[in-house]
Amino acid sequence: MTHNSKRRVEFPCNSLSVWFSPSILASLSFPQGYPVSPKADMSFYRHSGPRSYLSSTMTERFDCFYCRENLQGKKHAKKDDKPVCVRCFDKLCANTCAECRKPIGADAKELTHKNRHWHEGCFRCAKCYKPLANESFAAKDDGKIMCGKCGDRDGSSRCQGCYKVITPGSKNVEYKHKVWHEECFICFECKQPIRSQSFLTKGDDMYCTACHEKKFAKHCARCKEAISSGGITYQDQPWHSECFVCNTCKKPLAGARFTAHEDQFYCVNCYKADVAKKCSGCQNPITGFGRGTNVVNYEDKTWHEYCFNCKKCSLSMAHKRFVINGNDIYCSDCAKKL
């Protein structure tokens, strides 16, 4: 055998063949049963092993499942055992925080409880805001997370004001399945007990009627008092219904035809009788209601547009040249015949 001849060693368990030179082969030892081919052959032997071996990851790209970006050597996350780049994870896979409603990105620490998810910093007591990432906590039926101390206080037998136990037979106030000592059920603004008085709410806070009106109610444009219910709006200003009345006869104007003159309101009849100018033609009030709303003004006189006609031929003089003779109007042709 020449010095450059090689001999083939076959490994049946892996369907693999390796070629060695005689000098190297002489230094190796093989378990009994391994076939060593005596043939001196420099040709290439192609392995045809099992499919799983042929699809080795050594020859595959390591890509993001969504955008196919090559992830070799890059930071990435996994979703359902599939590699995902950080950008696609944040956009398509990230869970939504149950507290702040924002996505929980690949770089953020995430806490999970009963299919709900939180940023680590958002997982805190709903009452005292104590961070609970490394603390024991209680999950309420309404979804709130509480520390042990606040969770114990939140029971239905404890006052929602002082968190002390409400003893049987004591006076208390119940509202929306919650209970308070009577003296603890107070107005959020003035801090006075509401007791059996009527009250209004804003969010989770209770207000006596006076404080709610002072703080939140709209105020009437006329009397400046709070509008607790009902009311009307005119030109973006609120009014009590009883304040929005005719300036002359005091008739309520809500739902009725009216007109405004110098910041005062009038029903149709009072406006015609007391305020409206009289047409120099027909002598009737010019109200802007009914037939035609256009008017013609000349010096100190006013006409309905449909009354501004030639005295002789009845031709409309609106937007035309005319001649005044006393209280009468004439067209140019008729004026020449006077």
C-alpha cells in the first residue's frame, strides 16, 4: 500500500463512513465488530442517513417566525416555541397589562395570575398601591388585587370608611353592595355625614347635594344658581326652564317660537306688539316669522321685501332704482308721470 493510501472505517449506527490514512488508522482502536474496509480509495463518500440528520440546523437560517429577520446572534423571544424578534413580539405577541392596558414588551418583567397579566411595576394593591411582585396577595371577585392587610379590610362586614368591623345592630348605610357606619358615610367634599339625605356620585366618591351642585353642576345664565336637573341650553348657555321666559309676559319659552332682541327673549306675540318695527308699506310688524324674512331699509324706514313695490304699477323695487314721494315708492317710469 502506498504512503498516501487511505482506508475507510464505517459506523453502522449512524450510517457514516470516515476515511483515515494508514498511519492514523494504526494508532486507533475500534470495538469488535466495526468494519474497517481494506480498500485504498480516495473517492468521496456521500452519507445518506436519516431525514432528521439531513435537515440539520447547521445549514438552516434562524429567522423570526413573522418577519423572517435573521436572528443569529440577536436578542429574541419565543412564542409557542417559535423564535420571534423583539419588534414583532412587542407588536403581535405581547400580552396587555391588566392595570395600565399597555403591551408588556419582551424586555419587561411580566407577572401572570389566572390568565391575566401585569407589568411588574403595575402589580400592586388596589387600595394602598403597595408593590406585590414579591408579596402575598388576594384576588377579589371584581378583579382587584390587594395586599393581605387591605384584602382583610375589604370584606363586606367591614366599613368602607374606617375598615373596622360593623357590629350587628349598629346603624349603617348600604350602597352598591358595600356598607359603611352611618357616621363614616360622608360627603367627599365637606366631610359631613350624609346619613339619610339624598346624595350624588362622581366616580367612586359620594357628595351631598349642595357640594355636588357647587362643584359639578352647571349654573343658570340668568339667576346664576346651580341647575340640579332638567334645564335647557341656548347658544351654549344653560338655563333653568323657569328662567327662560318671555321678557314681557313671562311665558315659558321652552319648546315655543321666540326671538331675541338686545339680550332679551320675547314670545312671538309680545315681540310683534312691543318690539318689532312696523313695515312702512303694510304697517304690520316685521318679525322674521311667516311669509318672507328679508327686509328693505331706507333712511329711518323699513319694509318687508314683498311690500317694497311701486305705488302705481306694483313692480317690486327690491334691488332696483326707485323714487320716494312722501311715503310712497315709485319706479323711474311711473315717477316721470307724476
